[in-house]
Amino acid sequence: MASSKEYLTFVLDQLSGLDGIAARAMMGEYILYFRGRVVGGIYDDRLLVKPVPAALSLMQDAPRELPYPGAKEMLLVEDVDNGDFLRELFRAMYDELQPPRRK
């Protein structure tokens, strides 16, 4: 099942106020970037983020889910209605995310 454009718009609205948020469509889903670094994505209308230490600390009881078969587990963000939390989460994760590869 592909993710809806409406869910993407909702998540991006919750993240408004953060500079450098971008989304890229990929095979019916969306990869989310924060200042050029992959922070997670929207898969089957679920916001999943990378399980970096900052995310694990802020979401200690978050379920781990697969974005698609064969992928690495990610953390399910259940509190997508809380924009303040989402912005705090993305800021906390930034330094622990892999920088983009140089071409």
C-alpha cells in the first residue's frame, strides 16, 4: 500500500518551523530529509525514523517496524499530532544522522 499525499502534507505541516525539511517520493512512499540528511520516511501512512541513540532516548517504548520487506527496522513515531515533539525529535537526531555522500 502506498502512502497518501495527504498524510505527507500533514507530517510536513507538523514539522513546519524547521528549516531544511524535504521529502522525496520513492516507489509510492516518501523519504524525509532534515538539512540534507535522511531522518526517516513515510511508509504505508506511518512515520518511521532511524533508530539513532537520540530517537531511542526520546521514544523509549516506540515499536520497531519494517518500512518494507527486507529493510532494516525503524522506529514508529506514534505521536505525529504533536508538532513540538516532532521538531524536538528531528533536531535531536540531526548530529547522529549520516551526512549525504559526496558525488
